[in-house]
Amino acid sequence: MGFQRAAQRIDELQEQCVDFLARICSIPALGPENHGAGEMAKYLVIRDRVRSIGPDLEEEVHSPDPRVPEGVRPNLLVVFNGKDRSKTFWILTHIDVVPPGERALWDHEPFQPRVENGILYGRGVEDNGQSLAASIIAVQAVKETCGLGMNVGLALVSDEETGSRYGLDYVLNKRPDMFKPQDLILVPDAGNENGDHIEVAEKHMLQVRFRVKGKQGHASRPDRTSNSLRAAARLIVELDERMPVRFPDRNSFFRPASSTFEPTKKEANVPNINTIPGEDVFFLDCRVLPEVELSRVLEEMRAAAREVDKKFGVETVVEEHLKFQAPQPTPADSPVVVACAQAVQEVFGVQARPVGIGGQTVAAFFRKRGLPAAVWQKALEVAHAPNERISIDDLVGNAKVFARMMV
Ligand SMILES: [Zn+2]
């Protein structure tokens, strides 16, 4: 059994892998938007480690960014040849991290990783260090034992946390030839504690601003005003009643299975109690099933606003604040999903199933280009939180899942 030997080798490499992960996570890799100097210092350590296992192809696809000292944001593509060279199993991970946030919420220094009872603590250990380190030892272990069944590619990118403009988006624009529709693309950057979710789809995101304009005046003379707050309140209720009825579609990939239309932010209106407000602004955050047209959603909202306008003598402007159109989902029977589910079953003994999520992941950049990408990892789900941590058992288990897919 080839895979058993690789799995055993991963166990032997565990300590070395934890040391490597702790070392790279001691180097903050924050983008300029997060007031950092970029990823280069951390990148160079990672590149050395990757080079030590002898890739057959190495491409640095650095993107120019004058805001960082070196003037570029590093991105690395390496390929290790396998027996079947007709397709490549890619694992994409990112080098950058988010800031620690409120320091007082951490029990120790965020950028001084440490191990305690099988748990490694530190900023970036889960997001995305665990999978980055696991993917490297997986390649090493398989290469040293049974050999790679197909080509394996590691894509290590910058700028995932701040939009991917200098990371994956740049790489895909610059080197579209590196990724093929028959490739298997795994993005181990999100997942749950059981490891039984393989994310293949996402909802559209639509944030809408409603600006309700009435007529301001003294609270004692409502007959001479149009109260924008009353109209806004009525419109929120109207949308709440109308939208789920007009968009009743359900898709069991997602939780919840339906589109959602949530009133969220409400801007301040008048500062005093004895004035009837003349303008109210509120927002809806909508997560819409990919099969629903976003233009229809907006149309329906405008129709609701017109009805309320007529009744309350106000004028409502309905505008898109932010729109993200979800790409076509990765088919649930695509090879990367099937292979991942098999490997998860074998290593962790759980039945993983394809799911959808409400927000965007970096996998969308692949899907937009018709490349089937799946998002999976087994993790404690504490990315971006204080006291970010991973279980070393997960680190090793995830490496075995990757190794199983490589064999
Ligand atoms: Zn991440």
C-alpha cells in the first residue's frame, strides 16, 4: 500500500512540520492595506522549504506593488512531475495574514507561536499556515515513498486577505496557461471542525442602499411633514414580507437553503426627539442563490419602494452598494470533489458532502474562469479570531488527505 508508507512518513515529519509552521508564523505578512510591509520575508523562508523538495518547474509570478519595500508582492507556482502528466492536482494556499486585532484579547504574543497540549497558537496558524505547511510535507512524503500519481502543483499567493488583486487574480491573468480545466484544484482555506464540508458553490452577494426622502419639520405638525422614518420602517416590513414570497427557490447545498434579505445598517437621522426626520437611509445585505437573477431582485425592491412612496408621500432611491455575482458552482461530481471526499473518508472516517456558502472565497477566481475548484480543510474555525490556533492532529490529518489525493 503506497499511501500507507506516505502516511507513515508524514507522521515522521510531524515535528519538523510544526517547527516550520511556527517559524513562518513568527514573520508577520500583512498587506499594505493592513499597514504591513507585505509578504516577502515570510515568502523567502517558504520558497527555500519548497525548493528543498525539488520541484520540476518553478515560476515566480510577482506582482508590482510600489507600496511595499521590495516593490513586489510574491507569488509562487511550482509543479512536481507525477506518473500521469496529463493533469495537475493543485493546492492553493496564501501567505498573508490578517492583523492580530485587539492585543488584550490574546493570551500571548500573536507572532510568537507556541505549542501547548497538541495545539499550536499564533496569528496565521490556521489561516492559512496549517494547509500551507501540510501541502508541503504531503508532497515531500509522497515523493520520498510511493511517488506522485499525477503532477502536483503548489500555488502560494499573496494578498488573499485584501482582495487578491496582487495575488491569485494577478497570477491567473498573467499565467492562465498554468491551470487547465482538467486539473484538480483544491483551496484548503476554509472548512469545519469535522472536516465533512467540501465547499463548491457560493451565493451572490448584494448590498442595497435605501435612501428615503420625506419632508422634515416640527414634531407637533406632522400634517406639514412626510416622516421618512415611518416610511422606512414600513418599507423594511414590506421587503421582509415580499422578498421571500417572490424568491422562494431553495437549494439544499446552502445553509440556509434559501436566499436571504437582511436589513442591517441604519444611518442616524435627526439628533433630537422633537423633529420629524426628512431623510432615512438603511441597508439590506442579501445572499442570493446563484440561480436567481440579481436584476430581478433589485426590480422587486424598487417596486416595493414605489408602493411605500405613494402611500407615505416620500421618495425612495434604491441603489446597489456592493454586488458580487457568484460564478458557476463547481459540479458536485467533479474529480476534485470526488477525490477529496474519498481521501477524507479514508483518513478521518467521515463522509464529506458538497456544500455552498453565503460569502466569497478565493476559489471564486478559479470558478470565474471555468476551473473547477473545491474548498476543504479540517480546522478549528478560529481564523481571524484572537488566540488563533490549530490542532496538530488536524495538521497531520490534512497532510494525509492531500497525500492520499496525490497518490
Ligand atoms: Zn485564508
